[in-house]
Amino acid sequence: MDLQKELQDYLEGMLKKVSEETMKIMSATAQRLIDEKIGQDALKVGDQLPQFALSNATGQEINIYDYLAQGPLIINFYRGAWCPYCNLELRAYKEILPEIKAAGANLIAISPELPDTSLSLIEKHDLEFEVLTDRDNKLAKKLGLVFKLDEDLGELYRKFGHDLDSAQGNTNQELPLPATYVIDTDGKVLLASVNTDYTKRLEPSIALEAIKSK
């Protein structure tokens, strides 16, 4: 799967359907994230991943350093099951999961959505990797990835049927920037990809190559 092509094809199709006003709202948020330098202080290559434990889709607590004891780790932060770009990205990781495992590594995905929503996502896409819940974006905030939605964008998402409040179990109206990290067994960041443009994502094969070449 060529993720970049899939993302571009979806974006081009979407642009043909949405109104000029919708595009203005989305563009305004994108520019704000740039202007406010959101993500500039995010976890970067060479940094140490902090200790954390999050619940998986069935409510089991997963300690990240227990995973690292098994081998390197790819961590993917995504916005939510409602995001089509995130779904394309997760599907791309699903396709290369056997190669990730063969390289002695693991993969987890993290979003602020509640376990029930994550479980539905896993079942819908038949995912075979852990999907963890970062309640209230607490971890993502520590890593410098979180932004608050503009009122106009929040209203637009509600019109699209994206109920962030129910999915996240709060009224914060916050999202993480899409981000991918490759973490070595000692917790050091080998690769970091953070983008304020949610239509752009790291090609999974690049994350896999970072593991193979370490």
C-alpha cells in the first residue's frame, strides 16, 4: 500500500465535495497551528520516552516499557476512528505488521478515544496490534502534541457527525497531532514524525526501515 497516494487520492476527492466555507475553516485552523508553533516542542529524536501505562481496548493496562523489553516499538498517535486519514494510516500499518514483527519489533496505536470506540475500530479493520486510550490526551500533552479545536472547527466536525465529546468522554475539544515514533529498547527516540497537516503522514515503510537499520 502506498499510503501517500491513498491520502492524496482521498484529499482530492474530499476537496471536490466540501464547500468553500468548510475549506476556509479548515485552512484557518491549519494556519493557526503553524503560527502558534504547535508541535514544535514535541518529543524528538534522541529524547527519552517517559514511563507510561494506558488501557487497551479491553480495559487492560499496558505498560510501555514492558513492551520495550520485548524489542523496539513503533508508536502511532492518531486523532480518532472518525478520521479517514487515520484509518488509511492504520490500515497501512496493518499491512506491514508481519514485517514489523519479523524485525523483532512491536506496534501500538494511541488516541484519546475511549476503549469501547477503540474496540469497534479494531473489529472493523481487523487490527492485530494494541490500540490504547490516552484519556484526556494526558500523554500526548506531555509529548507536546495536543491542540484545542477552534469553535468553528468543532461545530463543523459536529455537523459531519464527529462527536468528539462522546468518543473521548470529555468536553475538552482537544486532539493530538498525528505523530509516529520509533523507540529503541532503552526508550530513546530513533525516529520522530509530527505534522500539523493531518492529511500528511509518515510512510510506514520508513518507520520499518528505521528499525531494521538501527
